[in-house]
Amino acid sequence: MKQILLTIGLLNLSGCTVQKSELRLALLIVFASSAIGFILVWGWRLRQMRKLNIAWSIPRPIEIVIGAVTDFFDTLGIGSFAPSTAFFRLGKLVPDELIPGTLNVGHTLGTITQALIFIQIVDVAPGTLLPMIVAAGGGAWLGTSIVGGLPRFHIRLGMGAAMLLAALIMLSSLLGLLPTGLDALELTGWRWWVGVVGNFALGLLMPLGIGLYAPCMIMVSLLGMSPLAAFPIMMGSCAFLMPISSLGFINNQKYQVSTALGIALGGVPAVLIAAYLVKSLPLDYVRWIVVLVVFGVALSLIWSAWTERFKSIHSGQKE
């Protein structure tokens, strides 16, 4: 933890010497390389599973459609984790304990695609963008080691609470109870540290299944930045941290292969369509639907967790 904060502090001191064009090129290279590396490692692990006679199936059409729909709206800033979880729960497609890993693994390539697009079209000061991205990655690295070993009760309870929080944030935004932000494209002084530490905390929660987009957009708005600045920050952060957390889930096989593959196959083309072809869309109606569904799924997860725990205690059996 101390090493992460020291590294981020050095980035703050040296960030002013980094040109935006240089940072943009470096990030594009890093993200493109991470996508290629992620595909190679994932493919190798799937091949190893076949050799070890560990069964996995090809994606079903519904899984590809879920990837396309959720990543399409994810590109527009709605987020993909909460809607995907809602689809998984409503369709009984993925066991609860495998949802965090499936979300991270499946949405990684779509998120990297988003980052490659928005890093180029939105200017954010290098001394703000780079440390926040690194902080999120550090949080994800720590969070994956914690989430991977949690039992189903804790995963259900944690995801339910996380989704409930995300729904409350989205609802507050829709009702105009949260600030819309100013027009700054960088953070300085105490706001810089709040933004970096906050992004570290959001990265820590990512492996649990809570999306970074909505909380990150609210956080930078509260700190006085333009909401537009949130796009390269949140997408760059996720593009950096998701391969890290996803490889952990891939290695311990705590995800559903077919669903993750389906999300990846459907998500990447949907991101390109959303980023380049969609000019305007009545998203408020979609956001209200998402909020209502997420509230329902969050309460369902919490109820399932406590019901299972009550039955376990009542029967005198341990999970």
C-alpha cells in the first residue's frame, strides 16, 4: 500500500512534465498491448482447461446479446456491471458466486476498446489522468485477491450492497440531488489526493461486481471537474485494472466461460457502434429502467444471502 501511494505521489510531482500527446500515445500502446496480452493468456488458459478435461461451452446467443446491449449503453456512461448482473439474475444464467469474475472477464475487451476511443477525444491533464488510472489498478490488484477467496454468502451480500449503493447514486443523479460538476480538466492540491484515493477505493470494489463508471463520474463532479472528464478517467481506469483483476479470476476459474466469451464477442462491436454512430439518445428513460431493475436485483441478492445463512444456521450446517 505504501509503495502504491509513493508511486502515485511521484506521478503527481512529475505529471506536469508529461505532454498530453506523449501520454495519449503511451496509454494507447499500453491498452492495446494489454488487450493482446489478455486475449493470449485467456486463450491459453481455455486450451489448458480442455487438456485437463475441464468442460466449458461456446457462448449462447442470449449471452452475446447481453454483451452487446450492456456494452452499448456502457459506452454512453450508464455502466455495464449492474445491468449485466440484472440480466444474469433474472435469466438465472450465472451462479451468484461466479458473477463478479464473469463481469470482469467478459467486459474487459469492451472496456479497453472504450478507453482507446475516449483517451484520444477528451483532454484531461496528465498529472490527474495517469495517477487516477494507476490507483484504480492498484485497488483492483488488491481487491481480486480478497474477492477470489470469499464464500457465496459474502459475495451475495457484498454485491447486493454494492448494487444498492450504485442504484442510489444513479437515482440521486436522475433527481438532480447531486452536483453536475464544473469545467475543470485537472485536480490540484487536496482534491488531487481525494480523487486518487477515491479511485483506488473504486478499483478495490470492482472485483466485487460494482461498476466504476457512475461512482467515478459523481466523484469527479463533486471535486469540480467536468463530467466529460470522467470518461477518459473511468474508462482508462477500468481498461488498466480489469485485465489485472480478470487474470486472477481466470487463473482460479471463478467465472463462467461461455457467458464471459459471449459478452466479449457482443460487447466490442457494440462499443464501436455506440462511440461512432450514436449522436443522441433519450437516455433518461433507459436510466430509470436500469435504476428500478438494479434496485430489485440488489434486494434479491441480499434476501438470498440472508435466507441461505438462516437456513444454514437453522440446520446446524456450515457453508
